[in-house]
Amino acid sequence: MTSQEINLTTKEYGVLEYLMRNKGKVLSKEQIEYIVFCCILYNYACKAHLVMIL
């Protein structure tokens, strides 16, 4: 397997980061949508809220 750089949009990166932080957990569609539509748009406020959730 070789390493290959891939380009991600901000939303894609946000989802990937969220999934990695929640490895092994079952996440609802609503939880993922929250990250995509809230945290990406309102980055600072949601990151603080996300830390409280985690």
C-alpha cells in the first residue's frame, strides 16, 4: 500500500475528523449532519460544543 495525498473539502474533512474521533462508536445520521451543517458553518462555537459532547 502506498501513501497518496487526497484533497478534501472542508465538509469532507469535518466528517472524517468526526468519524476518527468517534472510532468504534455508532453514530446517528443526525449527529453527522450536525457536524456537517453546524460546525463547518459556525466553526468556533460548534468546536467548543463538540468538545463538550465528546
